[in-house]
Amino acid sequence: MLSESTGILLEEPRESDCLMLCRIKEWRNARSSRGFTLVELLVVIGIIAVLIGILLPSLRRAREQAQLVTCQSNLKQIGAGLVMYANDFRDRYPDSITTGGFAYRMRPGLKTQGDPGALPEVFGLAAVLHGVAYGDDLSGGLPAYKYIPGDSAVWVCPSQPTRMVDFGNTYAFSLAAGMKQTSIWRSKHPDVLVVWDNFTLKPGLSGFRGPFSGYVYPLAERTFTHRTPNGKERGVVELYMDNHVAVRELKE
């Protein structure tokens, strides 16, 4: 066959070539319409499963680290609130009488569930640093805060289980005599514990002074979600007298 544009004699297409081109076209059309085969789908699912297995531990560790950093930041802010309180109260932290005679309390204004005699919570470190005092009427909500809002997220560690988060406070506080001492004594006893992330105590009866007995979670119900810097489980975040924060492994 002679090309009109070039004048070159072109070879006529063979029947076998046409047949091959038709088959290739049919194969492409069939492949595009049929989708993935079962084997191909299983391969893709397997690859996704491997990637998830690789990424999940890293994501879990990143989440745990972020929660730990938040918890440490919360305790540092609570420490700063205690210093401001001490500046207004003769250089002393709130003692056991001021905080209500029990080391763990729910958020100010909440009531103990299931107890008809419970009153709105006015005790606890969160209540004291908010500026709530015994006898305050909280029926209209919390008053303006003084140092740290009692309903602030500062009082909740994000790693805690829901049952603890629902109390509006996850931090316990010291009732020791050292809380009555001045900054001179505190500077000489920097490793005395002041506030810590609570995993053991149930909140005291709201609106009433302690002490209380039996307000403790059984060992099987305690949840320790922090890890120590060396990777040990059962880590607890703690604030000390000199306002430094550390993660300590809680021994059996």
C-alpha cells in the first residue's frame, strides 16, 4: 500500500496482527470492568494489617507521652497556685483542716452520687484554690475564682479512666503537718510530697469534713496508665514541696 503523504510503500497489516490487537483491547476492557481479584484483595488487606501493626504501638506511645506531659503541666500549675495561696496566707499552704480532712475530693460544687445526704462539695484543694469555703452557697454555681478555677481541666489528668474523670478532679493532696510550714521549712524539705495523680482513693463524702474510712479502690480496680522515664509501668506523677514534678514507680 502506497502512502499518499510520503510516497513510501507501506506493508499491508496482517490478519494475525489485527487479531492480537483485538485481543489486547478485549483483555484491557475485561480487566478494567472486573475490578480486583480475591487474591489481590487479600494482598492489600495483608499490607494494611502489617502497616497497622507497625504504626499502632508508635501511636500509643505518642498518646501516652502527650498525656504524661499534660499531667505534669497540670501539677506545675497547681504548684504555682499553691505559691499564690501561700503569699496571701502567711506563707503557708492549705492544711488538713482547710482542705476538709481527707486527701481526695471531687470537683467543688458536685455531689456524691447515691447519697441523699450529700451536699455540694466545698472541701478539697480544688475548692480552696478556687476560693470556695465551708458554708458557701453553691446553688447558683461556683463564684469567681481566686487562684485556679475549680472546674478547670487543670484538675484532670487525661490518662485517668472515665470513672475518675467524672469526679472533675483526679489529684490527691497531702494532709501532712508540713503543709502548715513556711517557705523556709519547704526549702529544706524539697522532696516532701504535696500533690499526686490519684489511683487509689475514692472521693470523700461531698460537703462533709473527713476523715473517712473505706474510701479506697481495691487493688484489682486500680488503673496505672503512666510509665516512668525508664519504661516501668505503675508510674505516678507527683508534685513536691520545692514545686518540682517527677514520675515515680509505685511499688507493690
